[in-house]
Amino acid sequence: MDDLEAVGRRAWEAHVHEVAAMHPALAAELEDHGMPERWSRPPGFPSLVLLILEQQVSLASAAAAYGRIRSRTGAMTPAAVLATTPEELREDGVSRQKDRYLRALSDAVESGELDLVALDGMADDDVAAALTALPGIGRWTAEAYLLACLDRPDVWPIGDRALQVAVAERLGLDEVPVGVELEALGEQWRPHRSTAARLLWHGYLARRGRRETVVDLAP
């Protein structure tokens, strides 16, 4: 770990302790399962491809499909994806529906319709609107990109099943909260809902003896 990484790690840990100190449920999560990793991915096209692949499948299977595409194309770029055939992507584990989504994303980025660099300077709602204008990118994908890739501090992805279950487990709820109920529960952690989500995800994985799936997202 170099000096910059050490400084970043210390700042993250100090922030987590500060947020947890204000919220008993988060403090209990930290006490029980320790410091979460700062789940992050580089902003850009490869991360959006992986997020699309992760929809409604296990993270491991999505990572495997991503690796096969990357190996086939030699570079995870819009032009490289568009140069493949649907049959090739099917061999790599991509469904017809996700093939369409990946090509729509690639077309939008290649044509300039979606400016991924410009997203960094836009408000959360505007980023979400720009992303969800494309087929196959819904609220979950947009919020995951905001949280993990753009490092926005107050994102609360209510459509994420692991987060729903994690909240129920930590708060001792009889039923798993979804939709407006989970939205309302998240209000107690505003304006640090991204940190709350990371703590809760960490506990969810730890209780199951699992860790975050790491994928090499080099273009």
C-alpha cells in the first residue's frame, strides 16, 4: 500500500466510525463485522457493461461472462463490443436481452449520445436520467453506478435485494422491506446513505461467509 492509498484508507475508516457513531444499527454492524471495504469501481464504459451483466444473476456468473467478453475482444470498449456478433456474445454467456442492452449502450457512448465523462459533473438525478434513458438501464443500475463509480455519498439503492435483506436482518424486521418502506427506513441515514449501504452489504456478506467479487475492469 503506497502513501496515498494509506491516507485514503485512514480517511475512509475515520468516516465510517463517524457515521456509525451517530446510528446505533450501523455501529452494531461495524462492531459485529468490522470495517467494510470501500466498494468502488472506475467510472466509465467497462463498469456499466459489468453492471448490466450483473442484473438478475449472481455476481460470480456476471464476472465470468465479463471475463469471456474481455478475452474475446481484447479491449472492453464500445467499438470492440459492437464488432462482436450476437452469436459470439451468446457463447460468452450473454442473453439476447442483455446483448441488446450492451449494444444500445455501446452505440450511445460511441455516438456521443451518452457522455460518460460529463456524468461526473452532473447532479445525481441528472446522472440517473441520462443512464435510464437507455434500454436495459434502470434505477438499480444507475444507482449502483452513482455509488460505486462516481462515489456519490447519499445513494440508497432500494431495488438491491442484498440491501433489502441486510436491513431486515440488522433491524430485526419480520418482513424484508422493499419499495417505499425501504426508502423510508433509509431516511434515518441521510446524508450518508451510501456509507450505510456499504456497512449493511458488508454485514450481509460476512454473515454468509462471502466477500465482494472483484473484477479487473481495465479497458
